[in-house]
Amino acid sequence: MAEKILLVDDEADFLEALSERMRARGMDVSTSVSAQQALDAVDEGTFDAVVLDLMMPGMDGLEALRILKEKDPKLQVILLTGHATVQQSVEAMKRGARDLLEKPTDIETLAKKIKEASAERMLLVSEEAEEKIKNILTSKGW
């Protein structure tokens, strides 16, 4: 099964090149050029991972991360940045980012991180489904 990912970056050329490289690795890729567009995309569909630029005009990646995790705590978010500070890295992890990678990032490293994120999301969704089934069975008294 192909990983379903959302790439978010305000740099259109970078976004196009990255999406082509991820598609070449068999991933199902959607793109957004702003944080707000990404939030709308998450409202409309399900993604295994979101690769999100940290520095964007309007809403930055940290604020978008906060809202994305509120919408779906199981969503796996990988931040990309060309301007990371230690403070931003710590804040990103506190807010639930899976990883923070420096631009330009190694494509193989990013692809590996996306695959790991997809596997983690599947595990979390599976555990949640098992818990729901367990609760149904115990509440019915069968």
C-alpha cells in the first residue's frame, strides 16, 4: 500500500520537485502551498504523514502543527526547515512533530522517515480500533 502524504511548502518549485521525487518512490502525494490549504486538505481527507515547512508566510509550521495535532492526534507530521533553531526544534517536538529535518534534506532519509511515520500511524489506528472493539464487547456483556 502506498503511503498517502501531504507536502506543504510555500516555495512552489521546491514543492513540485519534492512531490515528483516522492511519487517516483511510489507514494500517493497531495500538495499545499500554505498552512491554511493544508488544514483544509486534512479536513477533506486522511493522510499517513504530513511533511510541513516550518517557515511560511501567514501561519507558520509550528502553529499549523498545533492545529493538525488537535484535529488528528495520530497524524504524523515531519517538519522541514532551512532555518531551524534549537528552541524551534524543542517546541516542534513538544507539539507532537515526529521529526524536524533541515533543508535541503536527503531524499532517501525523508522517504524513510515517511515510511516510518506511515507504519506508526497504522499501528496507532489499529490500537484504537482494537480498544473500541474491546469496549463494545465488554459493554454488551456477551
